[in-house]
Amino acid sequence: MPEGHTIHRLARLQRASLAGQALSVDSPQGRFVQGAAELDGRVLTTVQAYGKHLFYRWGAPRGAPADETEVLHVHLGLFGRFRSFTGEAPPPTAGTRLRLVGDDVTVHLAGATTVELVTPPGEEALRARLGPDPLSRGARPEEARAALSRRRSPIGAALLDQRVLVGIGNVYRAEVLFLAGLHPDRPARDVTDAEFAVLWDLIVRQLRAGERSGRIVTVDPADVGVRSRSRVPSSERVYVYRRAGLPCRRCATTITSWASGGRTISACPTCQPR
DNA sequence: TACATATGATCAT
DNA sequence: TGATCCTATGTAA
């Protein structure tokens, strides 16, 4: 379930359960054996999220200068998943590429696109390719605004491009465009400053809510007849994502879907006029 | 047992 | 644009 909110939440939870401890690190699956060996026994100092990327920082091994300490970089991709266990952990599955064992908590990671050690310059190069993170304090939305105004691609495709801004995935892009009343096929550079301001604000609010709750709930509880977000049934948490052919929750128009930016997007033709 | 599916991204063409 | 990679799960056969 990895959009930006999930990654930031993971960073927060793993900081709380593992940071400050010397960890046992290994790779039961065998594809990260060497990297794991370099980290084994070292103190995890912090875990940071940027968009959909995770960075794990470690105390320097004996004799090594701190600024050459390698950083563990993880990107979950579409399938990556962490499992966290308190106390006794079950045996790792066949696909567990990384296992971190702390004093009380063990995490297993499987299915990730990227599990690698990077140097600080390598991390900088990676970050340099990314747009602002709506979940980071001090994010500069004007950078995303400028990137959009340079694009001829549709806003729906641009929101998935992590060079524009980071953290949005296929669910949030469909949902925030619905909430903003923007048609996904609107050319990105035609989005007005006022529309962008609303869109950025929605993105920040939605990602923050998702980070806190661990789930994507974009519907206004009143639209599905309940009192609070936490009471929204799992089948009614979104307005348009994967709801093609169903009636819009606001106006009952049939939701449509099509390919956009290489993925499927859905929208309400009435609430999101072209 | 097989297949379809999934909230991602990269690389080749 | 299409192929490819990564894993787990649910449903169909």
C-alpha cells in the first residue's frame, strides 16, 4: 500500500520502535546479504522518508568517518511490504529480503523494488531528481507549480511524475483531482495559480490524514452518511478510484475511467468538467 | 495449480 | 508505449 503517506508513517513507526538500538540485520532471501552484513550490529540512528523513499542512517562502524557512512535506501515499489512483529517473530517468508531485529521489534521486508546501500552523495543525487514533498516541513510548492507550468502533459499524468512532486500515487491522484474539481486530462500548464493552490492544499491535507490513520479515506463522512472518518466503511472510502461504472457519491453521474500516464484513472464527468 | 491483480518505476524501442 | 522486475493474495479451474 505504498503511497507517500505509508512511507512517512513507516518511517515514524520504525523510528519509534528501532532507532537508537544496535540491530541484527540479515537477508534471509539472499539478495541483500552483503549489504546486510555491513549493517549488522550497528546502531540505527534514524529513519527518514522523502516521498516514497526511505533512508536509514547508522552509527559509523569503528574507525570509519561519519560522512562516509552508507545509508540504507529502500523503495517499496508496487509490491513491497513491511511486516512488524513485537516479541517473538515468525520465521521469514521465502521473499524476505531484509530483516531488522531490535530489542523488542522485528521487521521483515519483502517485494521491494530497491534495497541498497548508498553514499551521502548518492542520496543527494537521488533527491535532486525529486520534486517537493508535501509531507515535509518547508516543502516549496512553488517548485511543483513551476514544473507543472512547463509541462504539456495532462495534470493527471503530471501528478504521478515524482520530479514534479513526490508522494502521490494512483489512488491519491484520482482522489485529489476529484476533490479539486479538476479533469485529469486538463493540460498541466493550463492549471491556474488559484487552482494549483487549492490542489496543493488538498494534497497536504489528504496525505497528512493518511499518514496519521494509515489508510486512504478521502470521502467526506457526511457524503456516505456517517459521523467521522474513522467510521467510513472500507468499501466507501474513496470518491472515484476503481469506481468506474458506479454512480458518483456527490452527483450520481456514472464514473468513467481511461488510461492516463500509463495507469488507469477514474473521474466524474460532472464534478470534474474539462 | 493457474491466473489475475495490486497504492511503482525503469529501461528499451 | 510496452516489457520487465519485485511478492502476496484471492478466486477460478
